[in-house]
Amino acid sequence: MRAFLLLSVVVSLLACKKQVVGTVARYPDSLLRPTSEPVSTPEATLIHTILRAPDRTGAVMGFYKAELEKRGAHQIPDGFVDDNLQHQGGWGAEGTATVRDPSKPAVSLTVAESGNASTDIDIWESIPKAP
């Protein structure tokens, strides 16, 4: 019986691996949408987050403006991007991102009106690892 309990604890601990989460604020009352797992390299971790916000794009852009500009991103018509991250392909799960210099943080956020007065938010963030 003890061996079974010990084995159960070990399996539970192994299953609880630490999940890396992004540092970009989550929009209030937004729903987390399915996305890919973070991609880890020796230099950085690339995190992709997709949210659905209960507000229109103007409110969402206003919410993120100060935070992302403070991080060095500039506004584009449908979001914010910094020069260290290049987004390719489609929106959401159909897109990919490449970080030019993984030793520096990077962020990209795009928004798309999704109907029903809601907005989809597509966030790519690269978090450098300590040397």
C-alpha cells in the first residue's frame, strides 16, 4: 500500500510540470482560446496566447496601448508590434512568429473583431532566458 501511495505521489509530481505563462496582461473577462504549447530554445521561450474579449477592438487597443508602448512596441492598424518579432502567416493558430534577437524581449499583439461585440486577441511574446 505504501509503495502504491509513493508511486502515486511521484507520478503526480511529474505530471505537474511548470507551465510558462506570458507577461502581457490578460484583458479583463476575456476567454482563453486553444493555442500551441510554448516553444523553448536555449535563449528564450516563445509564447502564443489567443483570447476572446467581450468588447470592441477600440476598447481592447486602448487597454493594451500604454503597456505595449512601454515595452517598445509601436501601433499598427490592427494591433502593436516591436521590431524584434516578425509575425508570418495567418491569424491565430494559422500564423507563426520569428524572433530576430532572442536575447531581447519581443511582443506582437493583433486584434480582430469577431462579431457579437467581441474581439479576438492574438499575442506572441518572446521571453529571454537568463544567461
